[in-house]
Amino acid sequence: MKLIHKLEPLWWILFGAGGFVAGFFLPALLLGVLILAPLGLLGDGLSYDRAHALAASLPGKVFLSAVISLVLWHCAHHLRHFALDLGSHSLAPLAAYVSYGLALAGTVATLAIVGAL
Amino acid sequence: MSAHAPAAPKTRTAPPRPPSGFPLGFYRYRNYVLFAATSVFMALGCFALLEAVYALSRGEAAWNAWLAAMAKPHFLVLSTVILLFTLYFAFRFGWVGRKIGAGRIGPVPRPPLPMLVLGVAPLGGFVTLWLILLAVLAGVLR
Amino acid sequence: MELRKVKFEVLRFRPEQDDEPVFQTYEIECMEDWVVLDALNAIKDDVDPTLSHRWSCRMGVCGSCGMLVNGRPVLTCAAFVRNYSGTIRVEPLSNFPIVRDLVVELDSFVAKIKSVKPWIIRKIEKDVAEGEYRQSPEQLDEFKQFSMCINCALCYAACPVLANEPDFVGPAAIALAHRYNLDSRDEGNAERFEVLDSHDGVYACSYANECSQVCPKHVDPGGAIQQAKLNDFLQWAHLLPKRSFT
């Protein structure tokens, strides 16, 4: 837990960066990929060939890895602190390990999945 | 405390009372809870994006199957809820996040007044960027 | 001037007779231009002399009369009775132990303010014969807003983090530390760093921004804390030295 406390500025900058990219990119990404594309409203913008070309390009891979992992770190930090606000003092170490652990796992999974493109 | 008089014995105190209306009783604390909830839904959104990328990496059939699955009503509802929470997050984070840019950061001084006024309206900048990104996804750009 | 009968539901706590705080209702005639503090003083003067509450300047500069009115932290000298309808609930500030009735124990608040060393720190003090420290209006502007704090502790009462993390340094202390770190005359950034950087320091803030919402002097401690977080990160990561930049 001491290490977690020592690294607070790191968790915060990941939170801030994640919030930054979430604000700038997530709404359009989610609208396009989760709603418009399945409904066929993007024309052939996200047809397999084009989507694969976009995502598998180097800028595409960097973009996807950065956005998804940073947003996961943002969510982890926010939820960990909110758990503290709700009064779970005894659960504080658990909240920290679980949230950052999941974010780390998510980052690894993101790099693996994006890398496999 | 006076240096001459002995300190009076302290009387029993009542324990601190939490802020009134926290977490769900007062509308601003309720918004704070909603703001925290955005993290749950954004994480779900990230999970969905990862699913999409994974489907993309497994070939055309998998990608089209994933798109078809996401077009089912219950997933569309979930996606809409995720999107709404993400939008709420973006506005609130942008609205309060501008405060960081409003002050001195190390050697970089506070921005001049016109820049501060611009920072008060993150809405225009956000929406512009979102439209550009949507256009990229739709194949209209690049 | 019209008089209006108003009911006040006031939290009482007398350690010698009460096991725990209990509400007591008073009904008094209030004049149109009264503030809640006027009503409390009228209750104490004419109805119940045992009621205890803090007040001093009655004009919003001393910070003594902070209380919860209908659940929100306000200076009672600035809370007009006519702006409330129905029964007005008056309680002592949240997040602080209650000494008696509407009086809270502010020891932790004072200790936190002191912990950030809220004074000009110089490595070497200038000799008086060398003249004054000169500061331009632009340099003053950098920190002036954060110097307006009257230590009323309303921000501590409103902060949802403090409810469960009582060791959090708190909005007023961080805003004050930031005020001195931005002061061109100050060289004590490194000395304040440890308190701000600790996990009870700036990073315990979850940016509810309630502090800025209730601040009667528009100090915007929430904004100060966010700026302090970024500055602190850059210094923690050794991207910036620990010194004032103004």
C-alpha cells in the first residue's frame, strides 16, 4: 500500500490523460463503432476492409492502444477514489489493488489484441 | 491559549456529521455520484471497443458477425446508455478541467483573458473534434 | 417593516446533558432584512440563552459564523431569512466534531493550515536596509484570488472526501499553500511539497468542486487544487524543480 501511496502522482496523471482522451475521442468512437456501424448508418466507412486498414495502420494501432488503455486507467483511479468517498476504509487497499490491477490487465490485453491486428 | 491561565479540560464532543445530502440527497452530490458512475460505463465502452478490435483481427466474417450482434436492440440500448454517460463525462470533465489551464503551471504563466474565455466554452472544441472523428470513421475524411 | 414568524429547527448538543445531538424548534418573529445570524441572536437574547453559536463581524469577513442552513454550509451573517421558506434547519458545520450546539472543534482545520507553512519563506531574509521586496501588479494577480480566504471552513464542511478521510489536508490549506507557491517573494515551494505530495495531500481530492461552490469569498480552492496537482506531478517527476516560478 505504501507503494500505491508513493505513486499517487502517477495514478493521477494517468487519470488526467485518460480523461483528456476520453473527452476528446470516446464519444465519437463509441457512437461510430457501437451504434452507427452496426445500424449500417456509416455507409462503408467501417466495412471490414476499411476498418481493418484504419485500425491496423501504425497510427491506428497507436491511437487505439492509447485511447483504450488510458481510459481504463482513468476509470480505475476514479472508481478507487469513489470507493474511498463511500467510506470503505478497511477496503482501501483492496480497492486500490483491484482497480489498478484490472487497469494493468486491461492495458496488457489491449496491447495484445491491438497488436494482433 | 493564554500563557498564564491553565488549559481548561476539554468537554466531550459529538462525532463529526457527514455533509448533508451525501451521496444521493442533494442534487450536486447526486451529480458527483453520476460522474463517478461514468467510469463504470466508459470502462464497459472500452471493453466493447476491445471486442470490436478482436473481431476485426479474426477476419471479415467475425467482424460482420460482431456488427450484427451489436445491432440487436438490447445492445443498442446499452450502447446508448454508455454513450450518454460518456457525453456527460466529457462535458463535466471539460467544464471543470479548464481550471487547470486557467492557472500557472510551472514556468508557463496563466493564459491571457481571451484564452481563458475560450476555455470556458469547451463545447465547441469538443463537438468539432467529435464530428471530425466521425467523419473519419464514416469514410468521408481520409 | 414587516415581521414574519419563522420556525427554526436548531441542532442542540450539551455534553453535560445530551447523549447525542438533538433538534430543538424555536419560532420567532423575523424582520424582513434579517439574516439567519440575527435570528440566532434573537433566540439567544429573548428565548433561550443556553444556545451557543460563534459569530463576530456579522458582515462576511471574519469567517466565524459558518453553519449548515438547510443542509448547505453558509455564513449565517450572509444567509437572508427571506430567501428560505418553511422551517429553517440550522446545524453546526459537517465533518467537524461538535463541541456544543452550533460550535464545532476546528483544531484539525487550524493544524492543517499551519502544516502548509502559510508564510513567506526565504532562504536568506533581506536586510531591512536593502529595501522592500518589489512585486508587480501582474505578479500579485497570480495569487491574489487564493489569498482571499477568511478561514471560515465552509469548504471543509462541503467536501465529500473529508467525510471519510478526515486526514485530507483540505481545500483551504491547499489553496493557501498554492497561494504562497505562486508568490514571487516566496522561496518555500520545496518545504510545502511533502505535505502537498502525501496521499492525504492534493491527490486525495476527487474534484467534487463543492468547496468552490460554497466559498463565500470566491477563492476557488477547487481550481487551486487542480493546478497544484499538475504542478506537483511535474515536480514529483523531476520535470520541474521545486521552486516558485513567479
